[in-house]
Amino acid sequence: MTKEISQEFVNEIFQGAIDCHQHTGPSLFARTCDSIESALEAKEAGMRAICFKNHQGITSDRATLVAKATGMECYGGICMNRYSGGINPYSVEAAMRMGGKYIWFPTQWAQHHIDTYGRPEYFHMKIQIQYGKENATTKGIYILKEDGTLTDETMEVLTLAKEHNAAIASGHLSKNEIVTLFKKAHDMGLDKLVLQHVQLNELWTWSPTEQKELVDLGVLIEHVSLYIYEGRYLISPKENLDLINVVGPENVVFGSDCGQLKVPTPTSGLKGYVKALLEAGASVESINIMLKKNPARILGLD
């Protein structure tokens, strides 16, 4: 049985919140708001910071301008899809030198993503490639060599992440790629590692044992607002809370992952998510860890 939590109580808890994962325009995909609109909404809600993710590439430059225009603390990074050259150390270095905080490994251009969702007929692939399917290359990005070790370019990216104290996020890689990536990153001393979409059933589901093994490497498990707004995740707030408790809130970082049409804006979505988890039984202390403390560490704010 859930308990009722007032919106006023949620608004109070939300002061100082951080969203490490939101999608805003401009983008190839239609979004509920652009980056300036999202920043203004976050500022009005009393949030501390937001971080823009765009499947099409670099957002650290955008974040700098939006912060200047709105007075909201904004950050970005780079998503290593085909638009930015895939696993491209040159693009990564540029993004980091422009203030980037996050390096997202391939999402829609990951080989695992393409193998799962398939072919040029897939809706998102049609949006991303405007050439007609007979000309569309769907060769995905794979970060392992034939011997199972990381490619040279991936190793260069990890070196850059260490130099710039940036976070590494797993994107939509296969499980084998992700585990190999995080093990090497851990061995290199990187301590800002984020496993994304732990409950995106279409791509994979990570068992409690698998999650705990990654947590032992210092990986934070990302949980996102989209869980309660998109049916493909097939998870209730109570089930989400149970997943969080598998590894403990100290090993979890929140993000909205919102911005898609038909779901709330990033700030509204994150608020709704927090409210749902509180009503499912989450403690205020645990919410503060996942909504404020851990995101601040990932972004290097504390």
C-alpha cells in the first residue's frame, strides 16, 4: 500500500536537486523543450544543476551558453555516436576542453542497439539517416577487438576521461562490452562510472548479482524517471525501489532521461519520479543521496 505524498513536500525535497541525464532541443528527435526552456524550469524549481545529453554529439558548448543565458548551472559532455565520429578521442578531447563532464558511450549507434532494434526500418534509424534505406549504413560501433580487449581508440578515451576527471557512462553497449570497459576503467583508477538503463528490457536486464559485481568496481547504477512514464521499461515505482535496494542508494544516481514527446519535461518528470518513489516507501535520506549527493560527485561539484 502506497502512502500519499504532497506536491509541496516533493517541491521542498527537490531544492538542490541535480539531473545528470536529460534530453532537450535542438535534436534530431522532437523534444518537449529546448535547453534554455529546460534550464529555466530547473532554475524555477530550485535545482542545483542539470546535464544535457544529446545522441547527436557534444553538449558541453551548449551548456556553457545556456548557463550564461539563464543563470542556471548547466553541464554537458559528448555522446560517441556516428555524428561525432564514433569512438573518437579528438571529439572527446574537444568536448572535455569545453567543460564536458560526461562521456557517454554509443547509444543508438552501438552495435548491440542496432542488433536489438534492427535495421533501417527501425523508427529511430529512419530519423537519424535521411538517405533512404538502400543507402543507409547500419554498421554499429563495437568497442572490443577480436581478442576481447578494448580497442585502441577506447583506451585513448579512457585516458582522456582520467585526465579531465570525467564520468564514463555505458550507453547502449552489450553487457560484455560494458563489463570489459568498467573493469579496465577501474584498473586505471577512474572513479566516475555509470551503468545506464539497468531496466531497459528491450536491450537487457541486469540481475542483482551482475549489478553488485559492477558496484564492487565503483560503478554507480543509474535509475531514471522514464521508468514510470514509458511502458517499455515495464516496472512500477515499488519494483524500482526494490531494485535500488539491491545495491543501496549510496550506489545509485538519478536522472530524468526525459525530453521525449508524450512524457513530462525533464524537471517535471524527475519530480514525478521522486514523488512516486517516496510514495512507494523510499526515505527522504535515500532520495537526497541519489538526487543530490551522488550526482554532485559525478559532475565534480563537491
